[in-house]
Amino acid sequence: MKSRVFLVLVVVAMLIPRAIGEVDYRYEDVTFDGAEGARLVGRVFIPEEQNGMGIVIYHGFGGSCEGFYSDQLPIAQTLADRGYTVLTYDNRAHDHSTGNFDFEYLVSDAMTAIDVLQSYGVDRIGVAGHSMGGMIAVLVSAYDPRVECTVAWAAPKSIDSAIAWIMGSAVRGEPTEEDFLTAINEVYGTDLSVEERALVPINVGKLHTSVSDLLHFFSQSQLPRYRPAAQAEDTDTIRFVHGTADDTVNPEDSADMHGVAGQPKDLHYIEGASHGAGGHETEFLDAIVSWFDAEFN
């Protein structure tokens, strides 16, 4: 286990209510230390009969561990029902977690989350993520040898690719700050301007940050470091899942990453599904769970 210092505080352990059937797991709310003093808040789903396998789920930009666009909870619950120990948490500066919204620390936090999951007695690790969380999953898969199996759904191959797709491929070359803010305003219905550089607080979905930090996150110095397509060749045992009607991330981004990924790998398109999987949740759930079941067993 890495030497990062983290503190897991069990806030509550309780059974998750179900409308039908027996409850086969409980959950614990946890907090742990991220990079640069961030306090990360999450939830661990613990099966009554653990199979020794654990999965960390990373949410997307503006989301939370409880779901935003693509709901995390049914995925975590279904995996727990099948014996997996599952950790979901709010990324830094999202919902209940603190810390600056800075790419440099997102992947570091993601690997610390694996440390936390291992403290629950699992010895085999998988990761999964939606959108920005899918990018994190690809990078963690490439960087962390503990990861044996990965699913990335609706993941951009780069931030600038996502901006170009949202804007109808109007961006040529590197996107500017104006391009980024235009894309954010279009997707989230905000009304930000480049002039709001000072410590103007904003909320984009469950993300709470300032305009200046947001622009830094998507600055020219940061964008080249946030391109999982460049690291995908170092991954293996990975499935890319994407809806064909995604208007936020180009479905071809998953094909591009799949093309260079190591074996075994899979590319799974869901016909007619959008970025948020609306109306196709069951298909996404099946695609995610079936990959872990097949590759871990």
C-alpha cells in the first residue's frame, strides 16, 4: 500500500433499503485525505459475502458519488449484490468534498481511493468511471499496477476534444478560454464570462469552485496533461462503453482510445443513448457489470 496518509472515518453503517428481496450488503460513509489537504467524502458498499474483489467508481464533471447524469448508485448496488466491495466518492471540489479543482491532484486522489478500498480486505482491484470519471479511470488503469480491470463509459479522449464536440467541431486547434466557457454555458445553462477571473464562486452541477480555478483547470498548460488517449496504450483488460447519440462527448473518442489500448479490450456502443444514458440505464448497467464479471472470474 502506498505511503499516502489517509484517515477513514466511519460516519454511519446501515442497511440500504430495497423494495424487493433481501438486503445482501451494508454501506459505510467515509472520509479520507486527498492531495494538498483535500477532504474527500464517499461511501463504501460492503457485501455480506465479499468475493475479494473491489471496484472504485469515479463520477463525471459536475457530478457526485450519488450520481449526476449517469446515476452511480444502481451500479454500486448491483456490484455489491454480486460480492464486490465498491467505493464511490465525490471528486475534489464536488458536492461534499473539499480541495481545489486541479487536474494535478484528481488522479492522485483516485489512487488514494484505491488505498482506502484495499483497507476493506480486497486483494483485486477494478475501476470504472463516467465522462471525466472515465478519463480518470483510463489514467489510473495506465499508471497504477494494482488495477486489473477497467470500464470507461462516455469518456472523452481529451478535454479539448469534448469542447470541440459540444461546440459542433467549431474549435480549431487548442480551445481558448472563451471556447471553454461557451461550452460550459451551453451544457449547464450558466452565464460566465472570461472577465470573471477573480475569486467569483460558481456552481456547475455539484462542482463548487471559482471562475479563476475553473479556467486554470482548462488552461493551455493543463490540457495536454489531461489526454488519456495518450496513455491508453498502457492499459489492458479495459472496456469502453459509449452511447451513439452522445452530444457531449464524441462516440469516436472511445473508438480512438480502444484502438491503442492493450489486450484484452472491448468497445461497446449503445444505440441511441445520450451522454447521460437517459432511457438506456439498464443497458449501461449490464455493459459495466458484465465486463467485471467476465474478466474477474
